[in-house]
Amino acid sequence: MKNLTPCDVEIRIAADGTLEPLRFTVQGAWKNVAQVGRNWSDGLGDHWLVMPSSGEVYDLARSPDGLWRISRASGPARYA
């Protein structure tokens, strides 16, 4: 299982009720979301893959009790 760390997340709630992460904290520092990838649900809650402008990929997870947690999915994207 991934190492999920508690974090703060700012979201936008669309008219249809869907959530869109806008920014999140990593070790207390805010990072703006540049891209949102796929999202899914599992036993831990709802997940979004997000990428800030620095290029790392993070998994944001919102548990059924509403708490947000984060894990780093990968480092910055590298292009040939």
C-alpha cells in the first residue's frame, strides 16, 4: 500500500457535484495544480492524479470521512 500523508486540498465543486483539485500542500507548502489526470475510487476513497507545474505526479486521496491524503506517484516528466 502507498504511503499516504495527510495534506490540505483546495477544490472546486462543479454544478454536477464533481470535485476538481485546484491546489494542495506538500510538507506544508502549497502547489497549484497544472493538470488533473484520471480519477478513480477504491477502498481508501476517491483518488485524483494531479501534476503541478514542476512536473511531479501526485495521488490525492479523499477518504470517505472527508480527510485528504497525498502520495508522490512519480518524479518530473522527462522528454527526449
